[in-house]
Amino acid sequence: MLHIPVASSNLKSVAYDPSRGILEVLFKSGAVYQYYNVPTSVHDDLLGAESKGQHLAKFVKGKFPYRLMSPSS
């Protein structure tokens, strides 16, 4: 997946695989999370949000299954 850098105090980049509905988020801490069954609209809204971190917390965390892919360094 191709990561897109984002302007955020907490997130470094975001990647999305629309065919599998996987949203991957790289945090500035180095942690990488994958969220599953994420609709394209949720990804698009995240990229367009003024605050990426707040949007992620409100519309993604706790709403979709996830997995920690790489812990923070």
C-alpha cells in the first residue's frame, strides 16, 4: 500500500487498499495500525479532515476491527 503523508501532530501517513477495505495508519511514534472493513468514504473523509487525529479517534477507532502491525519505537 502506498502511504500518503498527512499534516497532523499525531499521524505521519495513511494508506488505503480499497479492494480489501484496509486502512493503514503510521503514527509519528512509529506504531503502525491496520483497520479492517473500512469503507472508501471513511478513508476519504479522514484525508479531508482538518484534524486527522480527531477524525481517526471519532470515526475509526472503536468502530472497525484493527491490528497493531508494528509497535512504536
